[in-house]
Amino acid sequence: MHKPGIDDTHEERRLLTSIIAHIPSGVFWKGRDFRYRGCNQAFARSAGVDRPEDIVGKTDYELAWEKEQADYFRACDRLVMEENRALLNIEEVERQADGRQAILLTSKVPLRDDEGRVCGVLGIDTDISHLKQVENELRQIRAELESRVQQRTAELSAANEQLRREIRDRERAEEALRASEERYRLVSELTSDYAYSFSVEPGGRCRAEWLTDAFSRISGHPPSAIENGDWGRITHPDDLPIVERRIRCLLAGQSVVNEFRIIARDGHIRWLRDHARPIWSESERRVIRILGAAQDITDRKQAEEEARRHQAALAQVARLTTLGELAAQLAHELNQPLCTMVGNAQTAQRLLAAPAPDMAELRDALNDIVTFGKQAATVIKQLREFLRQQQPRPIILNVQRTIEEIAGLLEADARQHAARVRFDIADDLPAIRGDPIQLQQVLLNLVRNGLEAMSLPQETPRELIVNASRHAPEGVILRVSDNGVGIDPATAERLFEPFFTTKPAGLGLGLAICRSIIEAHGGRMWAEPRPDRGTTFCAVLPALGEETSS
Amino acid sequence: MTDTAMPVVFIVDDDLGVRQMIARMVRSVQLTPRTFDSVHEFLDQFDPAQPGCLVLDVRMPGESGLELQERLARMGVRIPIVFITGHGDIPMSVRAMKAGAVDFIEKPFHDQVLLDAIHTALARDREQRKAESARADARARLATLTPREREVLSGVVAGLANKQIAAKLGTTEQTIKLHRGRVMNKMRADSVAELVILAQRAGVMDAQEHAPWSHPGHEPSPESRA
């Protein structure tokens, strides 16, 4: 049992004093006169006095605080005492006796006497500087954390935005790609080009990587037709060497442009212009891929061919006309020296008849005869060379078409001679082997001959008949008939002799040339008088296969 | 006078051999040739007063022989032309002959044919020049007549009697007789026939239609010569 007594009170007091002395806060108390009545050691230290007893009787103005601080303390004390209420947890910055700026958390309560009257003030302050510092550091850390979080968030949203942008770009790119593909598809459909890529194996074998649709559209063949790089399968046999050279060049690392023909699936020939480029691998030291494009140039080629045919036709007309002009030109070329020679010879005779011949003049005349005789011989030699150049270049030809080709020319010639030409060409003529231009020359010559035979005034309308018909067993017979003056049967055979002529300006070579051409074709040629009026010139040409036997 | 100058045979041919041969042929008959290789060269050096004739190739590079013939006619030059040609055609020769060519000879030709043609041409040139000189002479005599004497001459040429002329001119027959005597004298005519011919040469007849006593159909033929 514990019985309260003096000893208990004493004990209690001693305990209280000890507590006050040792708590880590400053404890102080003041009387109504604002003078300190006591404090613990902690407070004494902060107030700048050595011992707690030294503070007794002092006011705040006599301690370590600055005046503003002391004023503030006084105001707070007054408030507590006059209003009889506690001021709790006042946070204040206080300059300590040791000069340190401390953050204090102070609470002040009124002290009451036994009657309950306010007789002083009790204060307790705790240095929370350290706490504050920790709190500060914590706040800083939090702020830093927050800023980091914010930063990361910003980064994240930026990344997000980037991603969204990339997605948008990608969508746009895909859209562009789709448009490009569509465009490409259209271009590929609309142009005559196709493109391809072949990979090349170390052994040189090719394999299609891709090949655009136009290939099939142009050739009619499926892509598989050339997937092994086997162009030879669809190439025109005549152009195989081109295609073979092309692949050799490509594998040797050379870009090539070639024009060659392929045979389309429907059997038609298509012309291609192929442009290919090898891709060289530096690491493998060889061509690993062939890229290329080809264009269908069939139309252009056909136009070119057309133009060439047209040009050849023109050249042919020129050559045909030349034959006629050649005779006139030759006549002139030979006539000039001949005239000179005859004239000089006659003059020489005249000079010799004089009693005292002018020897100088005579010598000049004889010299000129020699000079111009040689000139005439040169003309003849040139003629021979010209005729030798006319070697036949035989092809298998259609007689009907050969005649039709110069029909216009013959008609024009006839019109100039006030005559007309009638064509009577059988449509079952066998094919023959021959040089179309030479045969046309023969025909033109015979027609001109006939027109000249009708050049004198005559009662019957001038008419030439060009007839071609089957001639068993040899082949084709050409007949050119006029209704002109006709020929003497006795001279009919001589007509074909060189330099035999009945025409004043003629050279007598036309028919000789005609006959030699026909005979070079394995045929024969003759003339026969027509029963009523005029002459028919006939030429027989052997059909294919018959020519060797005739 | 030009009548007495030696005639020249002008040879125009682009072929040197032919040109030289014809020149030689011409020299062999004691005539004087001059050669030209083109129409252009000939026109550069040609003097119309020089008597002679022209031997002309039909076809030549540049101006042809036929073109030269036309040009000379336009110039009033009447030099006789002998054409030679390597390949004569009928229309061409007809054209040349119609335009007054002496001959149209095809090459090669016999020398005598060409020489005959040249002689004919030279003779024609001589005659033309003589006639021209006679015309000039008659014109000179006519120029000495007074206007009144010319009126009388016109009447005489028109075949009018003195009395008729006197009546027309409003004078006496006697006066006309006097005028007529002076006209005969000045024109150096021995007879009326000769006077008419002289008057004609002098070109009096050309003005005849303007005379008040014109008698159409009564004019002497222009071909008549002295």
C-alpha cells in the first residue's frame, strides 16, 4: 500500500525536476512581470546563460535574442497571460546564443496559482531545425521525384506522340505505296513495257525474281515460259544469236540494249527492245542479278519496214527509169566522140586533097580521132560494168504482185505516149524464183518498146496488153503486145542482138538486156507478129523446182 | 562598111572535141571559126556588126541553143543559125526551123552537110546585110526630101496621077511636076518603079495607111526586091 506523504511529494518533485532537466526541449517559466523564474539546462544554453539559475530575474531583453525576437516573445507572453490561453506549436526562427539560426517549435501556456489566477507563463520549445532540414530534404527529394516523374511522363508522351506520328507516317506511306502500286499497275497496263529481275546463280543460271504482267500481255506466254531465263524458247530463230550474245554480255557485267523478235503464243512475231543491267556483287566477284525492261516496238518496226519498202520501191522506180535514161545517156555519150571522130576523119580527107596539105592541122585531126576513139571505148567499158552489176538477186516471188508493183509506172508511161495499158494477169500463177527488180526492168523495157512501136500516127487506138498466165510445163509466160507498126518476121530474131535497132535514137541494147535477164532466170524470150497488127514479146519463166531442168 | 569584113563562123558547143572538130572543118574550107563553150561566153564577146553565122548545139548546160535563138530574135539580131544536135527530136527541130534556123543537123553528120549549111547561112547573112544596107541607103535619101516633096512621093507611091495629087494638096499640076522631078533626083531613081521600091525600102509604105489617099489592096508585096 502506498501512502501519500511528504516523502512522496519530495520524490515527485525530484522526478519532475529531473524530467524538466533532461527532456530534449527547452523549458522555461516566467512571472507576470515577464521575468524568468527558471528554465532547464537546454533552454539556458540557447539563451546564452551558463546555468539555469542564472536566468532567474532576467527578461528576454537581457538574453541572447535580438530585440525584434524579444519583442515577439513579450507579445506572445502577454497574449498568453492576459487572455489566459495557450499558444501551441508556434514555429519560429530564432537566433541562438551560439549564433546558430534554429527553427523552434514553441508552445506557451499560462501558469495559474491555487486560486486559478494567471501568475506566469510556461513555455516549452523544441529545436526542430534538424527535423526541418530533414523535411526540407524530403521535400526536395519529393520535388525532384516529382520533376523526374514529370520528365518521364513528358518523355513518355513524346514517345507516344512519336509513335502516333510514325503510325500516321506509316499509314501515309502505305497509302502512297498503294497509290504508287496502283499507278504502277496502270502504267504497266497502259505502256507496252515490262520489267523484270532475274537472280543469277553462281553457275550462270538465271531465275526470275519478278516479272511484270505486260510480259504476258505482249507475248501471250505465261511468266513461267522464261522463269529460268530461257529466252531462247520464245525467241525468233534468226535472232537467237542476239539473245545469246546478250546474256553473255550481261554475265560479263555489261549493260546491253538489244532489239530482237520473239514468237508470241499466237504465232505472231513481236519485236522487243530490251534494256538490261547486271548487278555486280563485290563480295562474290560476279553478277548476281539482272534487272531490265523491255518494250514492244513491233509497231515501230513495222513502220520502219514499211518506210524501207517504200524507199526500196522508190529506188526501184529510179533504177527502172534509169534503164530508159541510160540508153539515151549512152547514145549521147557515144555520139559525141563518134561525131568528133567522123568529122575529124572527113576533115583529114579534105586536108589531104589539097595540093599542099596543112600537116599540123592533119596531125591534130588524127590525134583527136585517137583520143575520142579511146573515150568511146571507155563508155562501152562502163556500160559493160554497169550490166555486170545487175547480177540477179533471186527470191521466191509472186509474179502477180511483181507486175502490180510497177503497174502505176507503166500506166504513166503509156499516158505520156497517148496509149493505154490493159493488164490481164491470171490469179493461179505458180510462184517463181527470180529478182523482182530485174523482171520489172524487163517488163518496163518491153512496155516502152511497145509504146515506141506505136509512136507514129495510127488509126486504131494505141493499146498495150500485159498478159501473164500459166504456161505448162514450164511455169509462167509474160506477154507484152502492142498494136503498133509491127516487125518484119525476117528480123524478129535479130531484135535481140545487141546494138540491133530500128529506132533512130535507140542503142539496140534494151531487148538484148531483157533476153539476158530472162535467160539468167532459166527462161527464154522471143517476139512474134500479131495476126492483125503489132507485135507480141513473150518471156517464159520456169516455176519453182523446174528451173534446174530448163 | 561591115559588108566588106571577113565573115566568122561562130561555134557554140559545150563538147570540146566537137567544137575543135567543127573549127578544123571550117578552117579546111578557108573560113574563120571562133569557138565558145557556152551561150554565156558567146553573148559576152558577140558583136552584131560582125558578119557571119552561128553553129549552135541545141542542148547545153546553162542556156540552151534554142533559148539563145529566142534571145537573139528579141534583141533584133538576125545572124543565121545552123543547129547541131546529138539527139534531135521532131518538135525541137520544127521549133528551131520555124524560128528561122538555116538547118537542123543531127550528130554524127557528114562534113559536106554541115559545110553546105554553113555556106547557106553565110550567104543569107550577106544578103540580109546587103538588104539592110540598101534600106539604110534609101532611108538616107528619103531624109533629104522636104515635107512637101514627101507628100508628093506618097501620092506617087500610091499610084495617083499628078492631077490627082495636085487636087489633094490644093496646088497646080505644074507644081507637082516640079516637085516630082526633084523627088526623082534626090532619091536617085531612074523610073517610077525604082522610086516605089526605094520608098518601100525606106519605109514610106509603113506610114501609107495614115495618108488620106490610101488605097488598100493596092500596095506592092513586101517581098519584092530591087
